[in-house]
Amino acid sequence: MNFSRSTSRLLGFLAATLLFANGCSNPFIAKYKVLVDSISAPDAPKPQGQSYRLVAKPAVVNRTPVQMPIIAACINVALAGAGMFEAPENAPSDIFIEVGFGTDGAPRIDPAARETYLQLSARANPERSLTRPTGGEMWDVRVAVLGLNPGSPLEGAMPLLCSVAVNYLAADTHLETTVEVPHNSPAIAAIRDAAIKTLEAKYPGSPAAAATATAPPIPKGLPPPTPK
């Protein structure tokens, strides 16, 4: 099933405002601005309780500079917080989630307008395949932050992007909207810390674990938060 992003999105600003109203009430806390665009099939079930398997979109499979284990760890932590669980290796998953990510690399683009994004696209698996989805698209959510410093690691933005994305699974924003996330958001810190623990346990002594554990607190390389 295909969905068009050109559909009228008149209620998105209201939904985003209500979602983050409590977190943005203090005018003295700096905030990150995150762009959100989410679509969903009308009959898509809420993802809580579903098993999933992550697969990389073809466009990102061969990207060697990016630390794939770090990105996967952040996504898994965020999805677990939303009530989902990763399917065991030899068991079929309820859904497949295609993962896309990147940074706008256009040479002439204003650095402040350069998007660093994460996209999660869920497809059904009615035939219980172990390797690929067998059903239609259920939902798609794309989140982006502007102004990542050139040369900064893409994965440094993932705790922030994941913390926002999981609030829009199987939801429809009706238009691309902007949400504000406090710089000191507990959700960002929780994903960052849990991802580091996962990497240290799964890849002891590996470059991914070492780089994540010794780096300045994630998110690293994000643009300065917007003061209020």
C-alpha cells in the first residue's frame, strides 16, 4: 500500500504542540527543533506488543563511515520503550522496519539548513517470512534536525531523533511539522545511556563501543540548541 505525503495535513501543528507542551513550558531551557513527517495506513495497528526486524534501506547499506551498530542500538532502545521487541534470529517478526538515515550533502546548501534525518518505514509480514516483508506499508515516520556541524558523526544525532520518532509510530501528522525538544530531555539521555550499555555488552573492546563510551555525551555534533 502506498501513501502520498501530498495529502492535506491541517491538524499536524496542533498534534505536535500538544505532544510536547509539557516539555517546552520552561522558557529558560534551550530546545532542539526537530522536523517530523509521519504517515500511516488507516487500519494500521498501534505497534505496542509487536515484534520487528530492522533492515537497512538499499541506499544506506554500503555507507562505511557511519557506525551502524550505534544507530541500530539507539533505534532498538527507543522501540523497546514504545513497547516493541526485536524478533529472535530464527523467529518471524510481525513487521519489518526499513531504516534510512543521512545528511543533506548538497555542496551549496546553507549549513544551518542542512538536514540530518532518520526514517523508519514499517511493512507487514503476514506470510511470516524470516528475511523480507510480505505485506504492504503500514506506517512511515521521518524526523530531521537542522544544522549538524560538517564532519560531525551522524550517529551522534540518533538519540535525539529516535526519541522523537517513537512518538509518531503508526500516526499521521497530516503535514510536516516542527516539535521542540528540551536540550536536557530525559528521553535523549535514556536512549543514549542504554545504547552505550548495549554496545559495551555486545561488542566489548570494539571500535563502536569504545568510540561511543569515550565520546562526549551524545548527542555530539548537534547544532546549538535554540535558547528561549
